[in-house]
Amino acid sequence: MRIAVLNGANLDMLEHRDPALYGGLSLSELETKIYQWALERQCTARCRQTNHEGEYIDWCHEALEWADGVVVNPGAWAHYSWAIRDALELFSAPVVEVHLSDIAEREEWRRFSVVEDIAAARFIGKGPDGYREALEYIVGATA
Ligand code: DQA
């Protein structure tokens, strides 16, 4: 089983962002955890991060060709990018939304997600463990 993990805008700066919200981990430390969790569940994760919305959309399209599921943390794009939603709508494989911080408990503008009603599952405010739960969900859903 192959799972695409697509992190969006500013997630490359994780270790510099508020540790109270994001935990202080770097993106590469987070990705190392994700690869390990995937391995333990006999699946392959491919993690990518970009700050460019068009590239993110291209990677969604590419993942359509090979992924058995996709884990998305679009960062702030989650709150307004209808183009990313349109790309994710193309999946028949499960799309799982993750946010490290609890967007429901933060500023008003973070509470809405363009992905929320098309996501098969959402793991919000669980820190890195949200990605583990997302992988577990996809493995369970596609078993
Ligand atoms: C985030 C939450 C978003 O509101 C924010 O813009 C991010 C990170 C999270 O993982 O908690 O960049 O997606």
C-alpha cells in the first residue's frame, strides 16, 4: 500500500513556529516519524512539502495515479484554497485531513476547512500523532 503525505505552506518552517502550537519538531523529524510509522504498518509513505499552491495541486494529480490514500495538511490553504479542494475531490481513494494544532480552538478564520466535508477522516490538534492516526485510518479503510 502506498500513501501520499502532502504538507503545504509553511510546514517546512515547523521548528521555527510556535512550539506551543506545533510542538517544536522540524519537518524532517516529522517525516522520519511518518516513514517509520508507515514501515511498521507494512506500507510505503511518500512525504512531500511545498510552499507553492500549484505544485501542491500537481502533486495531488500525480498521487491520483499511484496512491492508495492521501494524507493532507495543506497548512493555511486548508482555510481558503478551493483549487486544492477541487484537486482532492478527484480522489476515490481516502483523503485524510491532518492539522497539528487544534484549528477549532484558534482564530475564527482557521475554523473552516475547504477539505472538511470531503475528507474521509480528520485528525486535528493531535500533533505528529495525527499523521500516525491518518496512516492507520487509511490502512484500516483499504484493508
Ligand atoms: C496547520 C494549521 C493552519 O491553520 C496553519 O495555517 C498551518 C498549520 C496545522 O497543522 O496546525 O500552517 O495546518
